[in-house]
Amino acid sequence: MKKYNELLLHLIEKMRIRSSELITNRATLDDAPRACEMFSKREDGVVKVVMHP
């Protein structure tokens, strides 16, 4: 677990931030390979991707 994950979890639990604020991109499962590539390269400001069917 990355060191900042504990802090983020704490802030979410205490409702200091909303988890939706951390999501920068959404993708379908069909687009997963491209989304993972974008995440790996940090293209277009990708920080956190949520996949949905």
C-alpha cells in the first residue's frame, strides 16, 4: 500500500474529501487496455480510473 493511501482513506472516512474527487477517468471494460496504458503513462492527467461493464 502506498504511503498516501492510508491518509486518503482516513480523509474519505472522515468525509473531508469525497472519493469521487479522486476519479479522473472512467472506462468500459472493453476500453480497459487503453485506460491502463493511459494510467501507466499518466497521459491526459489520468490519476485514477474506474472501470464499469
